Amino acid sequence: MGLFGNKEERKARFEAKIQNKRNQYLEENKIEDLYHDDNKEPMNAIIDMSQNKGVIPQFQNDGVKTVYGEQLVLERQNWMQIRQNDQLIKQNAEIIKLLKELKED
């Protein structure tokens, strides 16, 4: 056993730290309800890439920084549209359910 624990303990701490960052990102973008077992892997990839791009603009010229800023705005808009689409899907499912119940009566 090393100074900072064995390999499994270090890996577990690292994974917990990453998941905490992902959870923070989900909260900031108000998309916690979209993060579930069916789409966990692609969401993790998107979140990780989005968080890692934050270091890019500090080394670039003003033109690249402008494009980066526009990309951040588009990302926020995409999350808004995803939330809206998710709400529509849930509402449509509820309407279908109610119509089926009405038809059975």
C-alpha cells in the first residue's frame, strides 16, 4: 500500500471526483432529469468534452476566443432545446395515455 492508498482506492477517488464534476455540470445546466441509465455513457462523453474545452481560449487569439464564445452560447441553446423536447415527449406520452383510457371507457 502506497502513501495515497492502493490502485483501486485511487481509482475510486478519481471516479468519484469526475462524477461530482459531472453532477455539478448537470445542475448548472438544469438537465439532471435527463441523466439516466439509458443515456449515461453519451451524456458523460458530452459533459467531459464540454468541461475540458474550458482551457482552450486562454492560449488563443481574439478570433478564436470569439468563436469559442459563440460555441458556448450554442451549447446552452442546445441544452435548452433538449429540455424542451424532453418535456414535449413526456407531455405527449401523458396525452396518449389519457386518450387510450378515454377510448377504453
